[in-house]
Amino acid sequence: MKNKFYTLFVILTSSFLFLSSCDNGKKLDKKDAEPRTCFDLADKPLKTLEHTKDNVIYEVNIRQFSKEGTFKAFEKHIPRLKEMGVDILWLMPVFPISEKNKKGTLGSYYAVADYKKLNPKFGNEDDFRSLIKTAHNNGMTVILDWVANHTGWDNPWITEHKDWYTQDSSGNVIPPVGTDWSDVADLNYDNKDMQAAMIDALSYWVKEFDVDGYRCDVAGMVPTEFWNKARQTLDQIKPVFMLAEAEQTDLHKQAFDMTYAWKMHHIMNAIAAKKQNADSLRKYFLDASKEYPKSAYRMTFTSNHDENSWNGTVFERMPKSYKTFAVLTFMVPGMPLIYNGQEAGLDKRLEFFEKDEIKWKDFETAQLYTKLSKIRKANPALYSGDYGGDIRFVDVDKFDQVFAMKRTKNKNTVLALFNLSDKPVAFTVKNEKGSYVDAFSGEKVEVTADYNMKFKAWEYKVLLLETKQ
């Protein structure tokens, strides 16, 4: 995604994309009492690599990450990120940026000029190989941001294979319909030769550079059948990890391990703005449990490159609650994302088409992320997909303010309580008993029936059930 218009476009069309992508013949009927899904739960879903079960993902904007804006400069940070608990590095597009029709001074990363080359401003092939080797030596996975829906206007495909692009009635190549993406040309997925070339390009980086998978831009605007074929080809080279920038359930069948939890993100923003409350989040998870298979990973986040650049920093959207929601993203089912700079209190919108480096100040938030990563890895209940525990809502008497949840896997139980309001709250936890340890303070907490608690505005507690040996 490249601009604010697109963010609005996704929100407005998400329902359409969800329905139009269903290929199992199921329709949403107005008379249905409960939402139906285009994922048939009788299907055998794609099995995600087990080593990703407790992973934390981190988005990297090479251009803005450092003054140099290079692979070499970022590589120095990898040990620090590993220590913070990061497992998957998602690199925003590293390819040459189209000059023709570019936006701003430097253009958009998502206007790809060549799928098999690196942006020379970032470094050369040796620099890139070194980055990947360092990541792998630190036990980390590297996925590349892939733009399959469109290319830049000076991509050689346009002159060599005009029929690979969507054209108007006069035979002119056009941008994606319904967008203001004037800097890119829409690809025609009715053309099988183009699909084959795209899969060949995807395969190239796995074969030649040992990358571990992809984050796929606007994945819902590309036919699911294409992604299914691409995943099958890539897995024959090496098992990969695939993230879709979409929420379509059918993408989990054969193509993607993880999709965006966009709806959850928007609800968190709305709660912070006092437009929704804790009960809205509870309803979201109830619906999601019916729509998605348990194996599906959902990426949870308080920020990413789109949100930061176009909708504001967490300090703008969640000024007093950004830490509360950060903790929440680590507790609920899914995989938490950290956007680069968040660990250092990124308090500005990074320019999208210009050089605008992150100011690495103090690392106060890094301490929180490090602790959350350790909690996640030490508690199987918090793992992703089938590997973790289901979410169960704890009975409280102030459900509009308090989000109370519990997850259990085998003998491991995590109880998380959040005051999702800007006012103090006194509430009662009902029908829960057990000896817990506060994950942050280390204090013991004996939860009894009708347990009374008092939280300050936006306060939270993560309690770990003590198990008898």
C-alpha cells in the first residue's frame, strides 16, 4: 500500500474482496443468524512451519532505518533485534524504484522497476547476502515485500510484454482501477505467461539468495489461484513463510500462513478514540473464531508503514494507550508485529516518498517489547495458530471497560486483563480461581471467586497460572 487513498479503499472494499474471493460456492445469506466463512472447516489447512509458533515479526524500512539507508547499516542492528525477541524480519521492497511517473523525490518502494534486481541505493548483492546470512546466523527468518499486483512504468515488462498489463479500450496500459496509484501499471492476471514470469521472479530470490518467504502487497487484489501455484512452487525449493496483506480466509487454504488482522487494528484505534469499547473487541474475536480456521495466523499490530505514514503514529492514534494495546497484540491469538522505530518511541510520520530517517533516541519501549517477547516464548498458551490456546473470555461485571481473556494450552494458562478506557475502573472477576504470578512484577496473585480488582486508566495485568509439579 502506498497512500492514504488506498487505506480508505481497502476499508471500503474489504467486504467485497472477502465475498468475491470465495471459491467453495458458499454465499453470505442475509437470513443467516451467524457469519459464514469461505473457508470450509472440513478442509485441511496449510500447515505452518512449527518454528514460527512463538515468533515476533519486525518490519524494516531500509531507506528510513538509518542515515545511510543501506543493507550494511541495517545489518548492524540485527543482534539488537534478536535480543529484543524478533524472529522474522520483513523487509519492505528492496527492488529498484521506477523513475517514470514517480511520486515525490524518491518514489514509492511499491513501484518496482525490476523484480530481479536490488535498489542500488540500498547496496549490492554481496551486501544483501551478508544481511541474510547475519539474520540466519542469529536464528532469524527473512521475508521480502513482494508487489505482484502492479509494476512501475519503466519496468521492462511494459515494453517487452504489453499484453501482460491491463489496458483500456484504446489499448493504453492503465493504473489499478479505483485507485490514485498513478505511479504504477496494473498487471493482467488473465495472462498465463505473466503469471509464470512472476513465479519465476519469486523463485529467484529463494534460490539465489536463500530468502525465507514473502509479505505480499495487496494480496487480495491478485487471484488466489495464482498465490496457490506460487506457494506450491516455492515450497519445492524450500519451505517458506508467507504473509498476505489481506483478510480473506481462502488465502489460508493453500497459499498463506498469515493474514493481517486489519479489523482488530481499526477497533483498537476506535477504542483509543472512545468511539468503541472493550465489548467491541470481544465481539470481533467471537466472529473471527467462526470465520478463520484455528491454524490461521493473524498478524496483530499497533502500527506499520501504512498506518504510520498516512494515519499517524501511535502517539497520535493511541496517545495514552499505545503500550496497553502493544501488550494486547502479544496476548491474543496471532503473531505480533513491531514496526521499525517503535522500540525507540517513533513519534513522527515517516515520509513515504522522501528520505526521512528514524531518530534512534532512548529505547524505553524496547524494554517492554523484550519482556513481551519473553512472555510469549515461555508460554505455549500464547503461541500462534494450532500451536497456541484458544481465546476464552473471562466473566467480569464491567465488560464495556474491561477486556478480560484467558488462553490455555496443555498445563499452561495465561490470564490477561485490560482496562480499555481512559477512566479508572473497579471490577469483579467472576468464576476464576487459581494461584497466579504477575508476569511483569513477579508478585503472586491469588485469584478467588468474585475477585475484586481496581485498575487505573489503560492499566493491564498479565497473570501466569502456577502449575503443580
